[in-house]
Amino acid sequence: MSSVVETRKATSKVDPVTAMKGSVKEEVPADLNIPDNYVTWTLKNQKPLPPITLENVLQNIQWLTFAILTITPSIAIWGLFNVKLRWETALWSVIYYFITGLGITAGYHRLWAHRSYNASKPLQYILAAAGTGAVEGSIKWWCRGHRAHHRYTDTDLDPYNAHKGFFFSHIGWMLFKPRYKPGVADVSDLSKSEVVRWQHRWYVWLILGFGFVVPTIVAGLWGDIKGGFFYAGAARLCFVHHSTFCVNSLAHWLGEAPFDDKHTPRDHFVTALVTVGEGYHNFHHQFPMDYRNAIRWYQYDPTKWFIWVCSKFGLASHLKIFPENEVKKGQLTMQLKKLREKQDVITWAPNVDDLPIISWESFQEQSAKRPLIVIAGFIHDVASFADEHPGGRHLITKNIGRDATTAFFGGVYDHSNAAHNLLSMYRVGVLHGGIQHGLQDKLIPPAQRLRIARYNEMGGYSSTALSDAAVSDGEGMLG
Ligand SMILES: [Zn+2]
Ligand SMILES: [Zn+2]
């Protein structure tokens, strides 16, 4: 045994390219030598299989998975009508559902596919056995597909591409031969694991054992072999299957995208409920190495709780958590995006750059024809508002042709933010040389002092041109 270990250590030092040439039998990462434009190139050049039609459907069925996914529910339904369900067996079925479900979520998914924590050998064997009871393929096969799903999300290289519809991402991708080959994903790290190799070698026997024999025998303890087989075996397996499948379908369809909406993954409590906690999928695709799916204590993530408890018993360690600061960045980005959408449907005051610059003489002249008032350097036409003025029309008329800045900002009445915002809508010009020093904070209507600007709108963003002073004063822009 020790010599094997030593050989491994020695080979790991070998340059991967040398290893490729066959001088050493170390498994080379599958994605080591792919071109830099692999995704674009493959998507452009890979010829998909012809679409599935009624004529070719039979040749395109993957019979083994098709059989497993149709016979299991058939057995369960037969049992439902012919075998009496005892409460002990019902309880055991639920427990075994969680055991095998956790084998997938805590084992296959978070431990092996994402390496989000380290598990001790005993825990690895337990998770491998439990995961086998979920009958979803070997760890190596499952993780290869899942890593491709994360790397090529929503493209044709993603084996469960959610853009192909709910049915396809849920189960269709297993029932029928894929039109595209899944994109390359490396699992050479898993080939080194003795537990993964053990499971791969004995896979068929382990399926029979943990998929059916164990649930049946345990129910035999209270004399319900038949119920054990039909309920804790077949029916429970159906639930575990569709529970996991929901991570590829429901979790890419239902809910919110609080961290990033570039791709389809979504967060939803219902998805979490049916997938043993894998429902915070938007978070998961952003931070796949995090051992958690749910980051708040009140969110439902029993897989996280299980891993955490294991760590308290010394069975798991190195639980990975993404820095909270980076998580917050994602959340803020999405919140700003939503706010920006709200900001964009609001009509704002005319742009300073779009307003004519008017001399004091011209202002005087025009005031004789229409009700113009200067406030904070802007000329406002208040014709449509004079009668609505809560303080009365006379206070407006009195100030026509005058600078009412002092009166507006507290001299007569310290107007509300709403009043200032509304006033800005009546701007028709900028008074030449009319901005008094010390009035910077009065230039920008309150609703526009803090705005969301995209990076390429900074600086040239005209309605903020006047706000430069405010920005340097610490009244920031967001972007
Ligand atoms: Zn996903
Ligand atoms: Zn994942």
C-alpha cells in the first residue's frame, strides 16, 4: 500500500504534458489541453444529432434509464393499490428518502461535484452508499455531468440546458440520447478517490443493495417486507429521483435571481423544500464552492445543517464559505438593477445641458409675457402651477420676474422635497451667471441627489453635470 502511495506522490510531480505522452499513467485533467475558444468553437462546429421525431423516437430512447424511470413508478403505483401501508413503513420511507437524498445532495453534489468541504473516510463511505440508494448513476458519471452543467449553464454543452424546456431539463435529457455531446469537464480528482472507485466497481450490486434490499430488510424488522419493498424501496426511489431532477428543472425556472440574472438558476423556498435544500440555486450557481445553498438561518437547507452537524462530530472539515463581502456585492448589483428599472420609468427634470442660457435682461423681458421665476439659478415657468400652489397664487405672482431662491428655501417657507422635485419639472432655462456661491445643494432636486448611473454614464451624465460639487461633497452617485 505504501509503495502505491509513493508512486502516486512521485507521478503527481510529473509535468502534465509529459504525462500526456504516456510515460506515466496519471490521469490527465480532461480539460487541460482544450483550446481557449473551446466553447465558441465547439458550439459552432459540433454537429448535433437530427431532431427527435415520431419516426426515429424508438432509436433515440436510452433504454436503461428509460426502464429505470418508468418501471420504478409502475411498481410503486401497483404497490399503492395492492399493499397496505403501515405507519412504521411510511415513517421509514420518509427517513430513507432523506438518507438517500442527502447521499446525493451532501455527497454527490456538495462533496464530490463541488468539493465544498472535506469528509472523513467513514462519512464518504456512508454518503457513497446512501447516494447509491438514490440510483442516479455512479458518483463519477453524475459529477462529470454536473460540472459540465455549471461550466456551460444554459448552452448546448450543458447536459440539462434549461433553455430546452422544463421537461428536457427535468427528465428528457436522460430518456433520450442527447443531441449534443456535453462539454468537457474534468473529474480526474475523483478517479483518485478510493471511495469513488469502490462505488464505481461495485455499482450494480450497491444499487440492488441500497436501492431495494436495505429498505426492504429494515421494514422486515416490524414484519413488513412487502411494504418495505414497495414503499421504502420503489415509491421512495421515485420521490428521490424527481426531487433531484427538480434541481435541474424547477430550480432553473421558479423564483428570484437575487445574486445574478445572467443565467436561469433561481432561488425559491418550494424548490428547497422538494430538493432537501438545493432550492437556493441562484446563490449556488454564483458560489458553487460554498457548502451552503441557503445563507440565512431561517431558509430551508437540511443538507447544510447535516454537513455542519457532521463537522461538529469531526466527520467533516474545511467547510467552504464564500466571503460575505462578495456575496453582498452580488445582492447589491441585483437590487441596483431593479432600482434602475424604477428610475428609468420616472420622468425627471430637463437636462441642464438641454436648457438655454438666458441673460437677466432677457429673463425680465420674457417675464412680462409669462410667469417666470428664478430659483437657484434656474428659470421656471410656473403657469400651470400657480393656481395649485398650496400657499396661494399671490405668493407666486409676487415673485414673477424675480429671484425667489431665498423665499423658496426657507425665507418664507422651507419647501418640502416633493415641492423642490416638482419645481424642477418647470425649468425652462438657466440664468446666465445666476448661481450664487453656496447654493450647490439647492441645484439638484432631492430625488436626483442619489442616482443610479452605469459606469459609462459617469461624468458625461448631463443632469449630474451640475452635481459634481455635490459628489465631491460626499453626496455620491451609485453605479
Ligand atoms: Zn443548475
Ligand atoms: Zn451544483
